[in-house]
Amino acid sequence: MTLLISVFAAVISTLLWYKNAPSNEMKFGTLSLMYWGASLMWTVDAVFEYAELGAEFFTPAAADMLNDSYLGLCVVALGLIIWMVSLFISDPKGIIKKALAKKK
């Protein structure tokens, strides 16, 4: 489930990057690369787990699937948090700079 969730996140973020590619204002490329990296990591994990378990790999217990789903959602959430912090630091639209200027 972790692989499936991270691949879906990677595909969605890649589509967003491709749609907004010329401007790159929202840094969807960074988000996309994070999710593709996670997908590659889970693919390698799945290959080694399959080599270890064999056919049992395709019949996981319900508790294992729930734990994997939770881990996949946590990975997607962490990727979004890192992406948002990156956006806040770079402030591509100048919104944070304007908000801080108003307070003074």
C-alpha cells in the first residue's frame, strides 16, 4: 500500500508540475521528485520483500495493509509539509513578505 499511495501522489504531483511547467512558481517539480524518490524506495523494498517471502508477499494480513496504508499517508503528508516549508521560505508570490511589512 505504501508503494501504491506514493505512486499515486507522484503521478498527481507530476501532472500538476506538467500543467504549470513554464512558470514553476509553486515548485511542483520539487514535490514530484520527492514522491518519485519515495516510490523508488518502496519499489526496492517490495522487490526485496518479495525475494524474501515469495508468494506470501501477495497475501498480506489486514493489519499489515492498514499499517502500510497509514505509513503511505504519513509519507505523503510529510512530503506536503516539506514542500510547504520550501514554499514559505522562497515565498514565490511575496505574500509572506507583504504580510510582515503590514505588521510594522
